[in-house]
Amino acid sequence: MNSKILKSTMPVSTKLLLCVFLCLLNGFIKSQETSGKKAVSDTLSYVKKFEINKEKYIGKPFSLLLKDMTQMQPKKNKSEFREDTTNPLPSTSFSFSDKDINSVNNVTMTIKWKADDRATTPLEFFEQEHNYRFTPNEKNFLEKKIVMDITVYKR
């Protein structure tokens, strides 16, 4: 009788052990898949943190802000161009979705730049050529610009 009980419980404990192992393995695999960049569930809250902490970025190159945007980078950008030779690029707006740059409900970060007399022709060309996508060309052009203010809003 004792051996019958032992034999009937053995498959149950083996199944239980196998089930626990598979659950642990599944959890490990899921954690490995998300261990890189975590997805941002609320874009506005994420980007708003940079506006709240803007004192860290004011007077510093834009590259510092980009470096700190570890979970999400701008997808589109559109600059304001002026004929003023002392400040031809007063600001640039960045959006964080692939939608049109002027779309409603876009989260937008507008950066006001420190005035300089650097030519803006390359940036104007890049924006038109790349349909306002924030590519390495735009990044390279803007990363040395000095941030003077950051405003975040949802259109």
C-alpha cells in the first residue's frame, strides 16, 4: 500500500517541479527581453521630467540633454529660422512620435537656443530632405547648440 501511494504522488511532484521550472524560465526570458531600454508608457510624463529639471541643461550643450534621454529620443524636429544674422535659429521643436510634426496630440519639447551667428543652411536642408525626421545629421548639427530654455506641451 505504501509503495502505491509513493508511486502515485511521484508524477504529481514531477509535474509540479516541471511547472515551477517553466514559470521561472518564462520570467527570466521576459526580463531579458526588456532589460535594454524600457518602454515609455506615458510620453508626456517622461519628457516633462526634462522640463522640470531644465536647470541641469540650461547653459549646456544639447548633447547633454540627448545623452540623458535614455528611454526615448526625439523622432521629428522643426526649427524656427530667422533672417536675423545674430540669432538665425532661436528655437527648435521636437516631437516623440512618427506622426506629422504638426499633428494634434503630439508631445512637443521646444528648446530655445543661445543666440549665435552659425549658418543654418545645413539644418534647413536636412529638415526638408529628411521630412523633419530627427536623423544623425540634425543631431550632429544641434548637439553643440547651447540650451537656454525648455518647454514641454501636448498640442
